Amino acid sequence: MALQLLRRTTCPHCWTAFAPEEALWISAHSDLLGDARLGPDQLQRFLPTRFNVDGNAIDAKGLVCHSLGCPRCHLSIPRAVLEMETFFVSILGTPACGKSYYLTALTWELRRTLPAHFALSLGEADTVSNRSLSEYEESLFLNPKSKELVPVLQLIRKTELEGELYDTVMYGDQRVSYPRAFLFTLQALQNHPNYRWAQRMARTICLYDNAGEHFLAGRDSTANPVTHHLAQSRFLLFLFDPTQDVRFRALCPQESSNGASVVQHTYRQETVLLEAASRVRRYAGLAQNAKHKRPLIVVVTKMDSWEHLLADANFPDPWVVKQKQNLSGLDLQTVETRSHEIRDLMIRVCPEIVNAAESFSESVIYVPVSALGRTPETDPKTNALAVRPADIKPIWVTVPLLYGICRWMPGFIPSCRRKEKADVSRNPAEAPRAKALSPK
């Protein structure tokens, strides 16, 4: 199959748009050290004048190069971003709201769910950038001590304000820190109804996991534009943690409260959402009273702690198998019914979150999740909250992203509504939104 490049792409680090031919190549020879943006220990970036027969650049020492860099920030970019349209998704929330746990459970479950039910594959676009997330997955789901109690705070370390999840770039005398994105490829498998358009459909999925402190007021600056991805995102995932809200905690028995010993501070969580809204409007050039046209999904975390507040605490997978194709359609009605229930609960307990969300975005949906699927227990040896990795069974963690893809990324995941029929083989390039999949 012939290689097809996009006309323009966007750097997942500094969010600069550029044409593929403007991409820099990273020198292969170890003597070619010293880059103007990245420092003396990094290999030089350059615009090539010589190529081999395979189209790879040849550096100044005559070695064939295989890695590419952004023409502005010079950070390494995977070739996938030059070939597949990038789908940005931002995950935001207060410190200790469970972003890293949620993101880890999300990617782990997606690898299982997408091929089994929707004929889609989730691949690694950049194993280096994804390394820390892979380590988190191993800690939660491939832990050699899976039947032993492991302290919750040791399973996944807190996301720091700086370090391995950030890259530093020099623009003259100005030092700028960028978040390191998690990059995946999303592609149709041969049994997908739209496989004939597989090359056109393929996407690079770009996820961000900033430290919660970056979303607090006053943290955004020229030297730390680490949340500028908010304006690039096709939809936003705002993680609301009920265990950080004293009103929710008052409704939960102490023994079922997931956050009683973990949460060291409580935050006015609506201020994070309001700050994010202000930044998005500023980055996107919107009026301060304008609603964002892109969707907001409020992910209500740690459901295992407060599920007793719901009329029905049973959460089966919200998709229906179509027998003829042995594929599934996402049951939008089930998700949206749950959304109304969660919204009603939040209106009663914490109405300012709902007001902040719905004054920011034109389209808001509320989805309950549990990254662990169970409430941590107290380890009698350490008196710390702990969990056995073998007992971790995430609940609905994939639903926010699956719903977002189904609604706002046509052609990938069909929907299933009780009274709708649909043609799922429609060209995704022509469809305004995903059509429904008959549950028959």
C-alpha cells in the first residue's frame, strides 16, 4: 500500500501545525550531538538534502535516519502523526482525583474491548512516550504480587509537576516545558463494516495526563504552557471526584468511603473546570461568555464509594451485539439515561459543578466510572488503604471515550438506539455523525 501523508498535521508537544515536508529529521550518528532547542546531549535535528531509495534522510555522517522531529520544538514525533489525523483528548481534574488510575484502566480495557466488540485495534504510536503508562498498566494488571495487599499510593505514583512526563525546550533564553503525550493509533480491523476506508479512517489518539496542580488558577504561563492542549481537544474529560467533596462524603458510610484516608486535601473542583474554561476560551479566541462547541464529558470517579446513592448499582457493559456481524453497537440510550441520573444527583449535592460544566460547553454528559471496581481495604499491617491487584475489575472506564468516539468521530463505533436502524457501512468521510446499529 502506498504511503499517504496528510497535507498538514499538528505537533502533539507544542501544538504547531505544519506540513509533513517541513518535519525535521533526527541525526543517527552518535557524533552529531548538540541541538539548538534541546541542548548539547541531544542528537541534531536537520532538514535533509539527501535520501536513500526508501525515502529516509541521510545525516551529515552518512548514516540513514529513521526518526522525525517537530520543526518548531524539535521534540521527537512518531510517523503516525504525518499519516493519520490526530484526535486530541484532554483529561483534567484536581490533584488526587484519580486521573492516572483512570487513564491506566482506560487504555488497558480499550485494548481488550475495541477488537472484541468493535473490530478496532488500539496500537502504540510511540512506545517511548507511552512508557510510564505501560509501567502503570503492569502495576495494576500484571502485578507479580497480584494476590497480596498493595498500598493504593504505591500502585501508581502521583503525577508530578515536572520530570519524565514533561520535556524542556529552549527558545533562545526562554525555557519552556511541554507535557509528554500518550500516543496511540486507532485502526479498523478486517471485519469492521467500514474496512474499505481503513486508511482514511485511521487516527492517532493523543491523550494527556497533567498534574492536577497545573489546572489550578495562576499555574499557566509562557514558560509552562502545559495545558494548551485543551483548545486542541475534540472533547474534554473532566474528572469529578465525589470523595473530595465534603457533601458527598457526608452521604457515604465511613467504611465505604474510598477517599477518607487517601485524600489529603479537598478542592473546590468547579474552580478547576472554570479555570479550564477560561483557558480554552483564551487559547481558542472565544468570547468569555461563549459556550465551547466541543463536548465536555464529566467523568464521575470512584463510583465504588458512592454507588449506594444510585437507584441501580448494576452497570453491565452498555453495548449490544449484532448477531449477523458478531459486532457491537454502543447503547447510547443506556449511557444517556445514566447521565440524567448522575446529573440529578449532582444537582442535589453539588450544583455548582453542573452549572460550571453547562455554562462552558454546548454538549455535556455525565458518566460514572470506577478505575478499581472495588473499594480499597485497610491493610492491618500498615493501616493504609490497599487493594489486591487481582481483584481490580474496572467499571465503565471505557464508556466516556467510546461514547465520545461514537458521537463525534463518525464511522468507527456504531450506536444502538431502540427505535433506530442504520447503515453502518456508510463512508465515514461523508457521514455527519455515526449511524445507529440495529440491535437485532
